[in-house]
Amino acid sequence: MPSKVVVGAQWGDEGKGKIIDILASRADVVVRSQGGNNAGHTVESDGQVYKLHLIPSGILYPKTTCLIGCGVVVDPKVILEEIDGLESRGVSCANLHIDPRAHVIMPWHIELDGLSEKERGSSDIGTTRRGIGPCYMDKAERSGIRIYDLVHPDIFAKKAAAVCALKNKIIVNVYGGKALDADKIIEEYTAYGKRLAKYVSDVSVMAYEAIKAGKEVLFEGAQGALLDIDLGTYPYVTSSHPTAGGAATGTGIGPTCIEEVIGVAKSYTTRVGKGPFPTELLDEQGDEIRNRGHEFGTTTGRPRRTGWFDAVIVRHAVRINGLTSIAINKLDTLSGIKELKICTSYKKPDGSITNDFPPTLEELAECEPVYETVEGFDGDISACRSFDELPQGAKNYILRIEELIGCRVSMVGVGPGRDQNIER
Ligand code: GDP
Ligand code: IMO
Ligand code: MG
């Protein structure tokens, strides 16, 4: 069963798209199983940059089958724009399949995402405002519209009219917003459904059959461990499970189908949106890392908050995902910084030390990061292709991270390109 899950080990944007693209050269199938177009995965190949939001990063290989599982929330307008954008650049989407059970992001979800964020005022979550939370709310409440409904005009018109009427009551009476035009939405989305119909297939069956046939199947995580709805920094999280477990339920395969779980982290930490970030750098050092690493969101363009590598959060990711190895990206970004800090543990108010990420924000707020300072490294490492070629300081940094998180570092990223990767 040669199947691998790739998941984010921090707060997202760790470079999962790049790692998937590298591994996809050897894969038959790539699957997205949770999240939606809150994700932004960058792939750079042959000098071309692709920013993917819903379509699996395996799409650049013509032979790879790309699946969107039942756990994903699909904005039909966005996925069609993405398909058109890729096809206009010569990338075929003929091998794309979407599960009929996946839920559809409708205009009221986007509207309500914005309105509820506004209502929260200064305690807003800082969502991507793509309708993700409200869509998962309807799914859990069992009133959502699914891809199957979307591609069946009669079913869709009936469901959408009923749901839109109810959502308009909430939009107008609860939030004081403006009612949406149901007829216009139904007309527009019926047209999307017509175009998407040819992509609909049972992804659970396709993934299972591929695994059974011994094909190489890759699961592409979106977001990251600390954004998990249960195990992340709740409520400053997304509304799905960006973990290895989420890959199984969001595709419709069992955990025994998963052979390897590869985490992806940066050599430092970033976060977009609000919420706690123990190692955040609010000084010039933080600005320096942001500018060197071009840390601006792929989806919303927001500047990413930056900070030192936090071994406590990555250790948390190792545990909740059962990581078998980890890729550390963007080591090149740290080159030239004289001294690097690594957060090794947190100190509690009673002076005791914890190695485990606290379960609640209240407990986290009382903790203080404990740092260890290590010597930095210099020079352009973007052309290094083996671990031995790296400067000693860079090697030491990676080896120390490996020791602290208790997980083998199997890849080190030294640039955004497909080839700028060291396999260990
Ligand atoms: P994802 O959401 O996890 O797929 O990550 P994003 O694509 O949102 O953000 C990662 C950014 O880092 C992208 O711009 C990548 O091109 C870039 N990147 C990935 N790996 C490396 C690396 O090793 N070095 C550098 N300099 N950039 C990288
Ligand atoms: P990729 O796959 C980074 C963050 C948002 C916000 C929180 C909730 O590119 O790593 P949501 O719109 O999901 O309700 O927002 O989650 N967030 C991400 N941050 N990378 C992502 O995806 C993210 N997807 C959501 O910024 O803080
Ligand atoms: Mg991203």
C-alpha cells in the first residue's frame, strides 16, 4: 500500500504544494481531502509559478489522476476559474475528479463569513472570508448542498431556494445585511453545475481501488496541524481536520490504507490571521524574515506574521499526525542571520517546563517560550543538493530540530523550485 499523506506541521503555508509537486512526479494519484480555497499552494516548475487553491498540486503531471474528496468544501466558481486558468496555460484538467458528497460553498456562506467576522469586532478570527466556516457549519447541521445536488438542476433549484430563503432571514434579521437574490444565484450556479458534471466520480472508490492495485497515492493536506478544529489554537483555527486522520475521513478510506505520513514545516514559523503565536517576532528580526522569505499570503496577500522555529508546536504535529518523517522548507531564508533561536519548550507560571503544546488558549497564555540560541550560517545554499554540501551551521540547525521534535528530517528545502530540495 504505497500511500503517503503530506500535512502541514505549523499554521499552514509550510510549502506543502512544493513537496506534493516533488513527490507527485512518482505518484499515480493525488488527493485533496479537506479545506477549500482558503488554501493557497504554490508550485514552481520550469520558471513558471502556479498558485493552486482547490485543485491538487499533482495536476502539473499529465498522467496523474487528481481527486477532490468528500471532506473538501468546493466553491464552484473558484474551481472553474482554476480549471480555465490552468488549461489556458496548457495544463490539462481531464484527470480531475470530484466526489459527489463534497459540500458546495454558496454565496451566502461567503456573505456570512464576512458578516460574522465583522460582528466579532476586534476578536475576529481573521478568516480568509472564503465561506469555509459557514459551509462546514451547514454540513454539520445537515442542511448543506453537495456536489451531487449542484449537478442535478431540479434538485439544486429546490434546495438552493429553500436554503437561500432561510439564510436571507439570518443575513437581514441577525446581521442587518442585504438579502441575496435566490433566482440569480440558482441561474448562475446551475450553469456551474452543468460544467462541473463531467468531473463527478466516487472518489472513495477511486482512491481505494488505486491503493488496492498498488498504485502510488498521495494525500495533499491543506492548512496545518495548529489550525485543526479540535487540536489547533481554537477558536483561531479553520473548520476542518488538516491531519492524517482528516485525510482518511475526507477521502473515504481507512487509516490502514496510509503507509507514510510526511509533515512539512518551515525552518522558522509563520501564521496568517489572528490567534496565539508564542515565538512571534514583532521587531526588525521578524520583518527581516518576512522580507527575505516573501511571507505574504498566497490566497489573501496578507503579510504573514513571522517568528522563530517552535519545536513545541511541531512536536505536537508529530504526535497528532503520527508523522513518519518531516520536510523542513526555506532553510535558505535563514542564511545570513548571525544567531538563530529555537523554542525548545514552554515555561509554566509555577516555573515548571512543558514539552507539550497546551490544550487551551488559557493555559497557553500563561506559558513563556524557552529558547536556545544556535550559531547561524552564511552563504547562498540554494544550489546545494545534498545534506553534506550545506554549511556546518545549517546542518547543525537541522540536526538539532530533528532531535527536539523526535522525527526524522527527510527533506530540506533550499529554494522554491521543484529541484531546490535536498533528500536525506
Ligand atoms: P503551502 O500552502 O503549504 O503549499 O505553502 P505556500 O505556497 O502558501 O507558501 C510557501 C511559499 O514558500 C511559496 O511561495 C513557495 O514557493 C515557497 N517555498 C517553498 N519551499 C521553499 C524553500 O525551500 N525556499 C524558499 N525560498 N521558498 C520556498
Ligand atoms: P494552506 O493550505 C495559512 C487560516 C486563516 C485564519 C484561519 C481560519 O495554504 O496552508 P478560514 O478561512 O479557514 O476559516 O480561516 O485559518 N488559514 C490558513 N492559513 N494557510 C492556509 O492554507 C490557511 N487556510 C486557512 O488565515 O487564520
Ligand atoms: Mg498556502
